Amino acid sequence: MERGLLWLPLLAAFFWLAWQGSKEYQKIEAYRTWAEQFDKAKYDIYAVLGQKGDLITWGKPTPKGPIKLETFSLHDIQEICLVVDDRTIDTEKLPEKGRAIELEFVFREPTKSVRIPFTEIPLAAEWGKYLQRQLHQIKSELIE
């Protein structure tokens, strides 16, 4: 009887972990379905991000699919910055770690910006470089 009571918390922890794993799997499957409509997409625990042409869509992943989706055009963006712990970072000199990792999209409107969270600095930097190239391409097409 005493041994059974000692194993009970371990059993509860196992079921809790299995339940959490199931929820995460559902999030990934919902993301996979959602991401099919985009040219390029990313998933992590903080946010989903999709790019189709010049449109960027992002939101929060849930087991039933992304929620709080926002869409904006790269045509409306002035610059894209990598922000780590509220400091703008050069993508060529990445820090080893940081708590808050975000890509900031600064709009042409002076007071408007969007910050999309990331879990890893290298992933955020690669997305930032890629979208920066897309932004430069759009700007050069407008000049021509």
C-alpha cells in the first residue's frame, strides 16, 4: 500500500507529460494544415509565421489552429530589425543567448510596429535576413 502511494505522483506526472505531448502534437498538425497556403512558414511555441508573396501573416499556435492572426504587407514596412532583450542586434554579430527574441517590423507610419516572438536567435536572424532581402527587392521594384 505504501509503495503504491509513493508511485502515484510519478504516475500522475507521466499522464500530465503525455497530455502535454498530445497538445503539442495537435498544435503542430494544425500548423501544418495552416502552413500549406504559404510560400514559406515557421512554427515555434511562441508564434507561427507565414509568407505568401509580399504578405506576412502571423499568430499564436493552438491545438485547433493559429489564433489572433494578423496580416500585413511588406510594402508597408520601412525596416525589419532583430531585437534581443529589447536591444536591436546586428544579424552578423549574434549574441549567444537572450530571453526575449523578436523580429520587429517597423511600418512607414511612425508609431506602428509589430514584434513577432521567436524561440531561437539563429532562426530569428535567418528569417530577418530573408525578409530583409524580400523588402529590398520590393523597394528596388518600386524605384524602377
